[in-house]
Amino acid sequence: MEKKNYYCEYCGHKFPDVRLLTSATCSRHPDGPNKGRHKLYEGTEKSSYTCKYCGKKFPSILVMTGATCPNHPKGSNKGSHSPVL
């Protein structure tokens, strides 16, 4: 059986299971650093990820969420890129 990885949609960190992911606070939570828990990215693991706001491609969710998006709904560069499922 192949081991599956689980990723946080907000910060891109990888977890070995969903329980660990959802039990920890996230440094890139939309409400502020550590003001909420990680959110499970429900898409599949890919070789590259596309931002749902601007269409830019990234090699990982971790790299993607580390940069601000010029087309973010809260305003230009007022939030991180977010992966398309």
C-alpha cells in the first residue's frame, strides 16, 4: 500500500495523517498566525500547483503559500496564493 501525504491548504506543510494535520495550529491561517487550525488540501498530489486566483504555477503548495498573490480577493498582495483542487 502506497503511503499518502496530507497537506495544509494554508501553509503547504505535509503531514502523515489527517488527525495530525487538523489538530495543530497553522502559522499562515487566514485569521492570523496560529489563530486557527491547518486546513486539509483536498486535491491530489501533483508535480505542480496552480493558484486559483491568478493562475501562476508553483512546484509545491509550500512554495505557493509562501508568496502573496496580486489577485487575492482581500486585495492585491493582501493574502497568499491558494491552490486549485
